[in-house]
Amino acid sequence: GKIETAVAAIQKGAYDFLEKPFKSDKLLLTVERGLETSRLRQENAQLRARTEVENSLIGSSSGIAQVRQLIDRVAPTNSRILIEGPSGAGKEMVARLIHEKSPRAKAGFVAVSAPGMSPDRVEEELFGQENTDGSIKHVGLLERAHGGTLFLDEIADMHKETQSKLLRMLVEQRFRRIDGASDVKVDVRVISSSAKDL
């Protein structure tokens, strides 16, 4: 309706605005451009994440050969995986290799450090949050990893209550956003790691 409203909307994150009365051709073109921009941003983030970490195992020892064989064996499955080992052993790199050799490779790989998540915001980070009108206020990590892989580093340091909610999501493949009225169904492979003997 007003230019001031349009400016305020763009400042709050709107992609574009249309003046009334609008033509359907302009609406369709704006929607197409918005979707393309969103897709390119996601693709850019995925490519950046892939190039930031060198995803190759170096060495020819029997131990490394066994790790490679294990990765090749579990990657095509859809099973949940726990990677154990000391800090700095390359647990995230192994998780990325499993993801890249899996049928989910074209979808996202979302990595998060469980101890780095603020205890009072961990559920919002994982599950997301809705506004009172039902619109999404914050997209959680589980939705961002939909169709792909969520890597939870140092899962043992995550709050116990959050672990139980995460377990429920793993069993049911659905969860509820904070302040949400209905469940959200997701298809996510979860790979977690721990330096502790669980």
C-alpha cells in the first residue's frame, strides 16, 4: 500500500515488494527470482562448506584402510552413526565423507557443536520457533538439514532434556517447533560424535 511499508518490509528481510495494483506477470517473475536467489544462497553455502574442509583421508596404513572400508560400507545405508575418538581425530571429516558418499550427498550437510550451543537456546536452534500467527520465526537445524545429514559434534555435552527430545525426533521423524501448534515431519540422517566413552 505505501512505500514506507515496503521499505520497512525490506529492512526486515523481505526479498522485494510489489505496488498495488500489481500485474500477475510481475508477481510471478518476482517469486521466481526470489526462489532462485534462495536456491543460489543455499548452494553457495553448501559449496563453501565443502571447500572449507579437506575431505580426504591421508595415509596407507591398515588402520586408515579399515576406516575407508567402514565409510564405504555405512555411507549408502540410512543408519544413524556415532563416531568416537579423541579431539582432533577428524570425526567431522569422517562424517562429511559418509555424507558425500551417501544418497543424501546432493542435500545439505549441517554441522553443529553441541557444547557450543547455548543451553537456553538449544531447542530453538534444533527445532526452530514459530510466531503467534503460525509463521516461522526461526528455521531450526533439523529443517535446514531436511533430506541431508545433521552432524552433532560432542553429543555427550548436550543437555539431557534436549537429548531426550532429540531421541523422540529420531524415533518419530517429526518434532514441534517452539510455540508451534503442529508437528513438522523431517527426513534427516543424524551423525553424532563424542570424545567421551559413552
